[in-house]
Amino acid sequence: MSQMDIQKRATVYFEPDVHRALRLKAAASDRSISEMVNDAVRAALAEDADDLAAFADRKNERSISFDSFVQGLKRRGRI
């Protein structure tokens, strides 16, 4: 068994309505709550990784303050 195959236990507290929805969805999809939570956490982490990559790609872009941007819009008659 590799390190990737070892599962860790954590206690998570859900609001009662969220827990009920999870139980019902798990039963309807023939999956465990743990599988669904793991998938949701992996999706959130993947989204974070994508966001971090996008920030890294844009780190050399010129930045402009909100005030300057709005003033430019006004000068150009956009607002």
C-alpha cells in the first residue's frame, strides 16, 4: 500500500440540513458521504491551483488603481 492509498480520518460538523442533503444525495448516487466530500474538496483545491496559476501568469502585467481606472473612464466619457 502506497502513501497515496492511506486514508486519514477527520471529524467534520455539518449543519443539519446540509447533512441530510448529503445523506440523501449519497443514497441516490450510490456513493458515500466521504467520497462526495473528497470529490468536492479536490474540486475546490483544483480551482485554487488554477487561480494560483492564473495569478502567476499575470504577475508581470501592469496594474492600475481603481481610482485611476474610474478617472480614465470619466475622461473618455464612458461614465
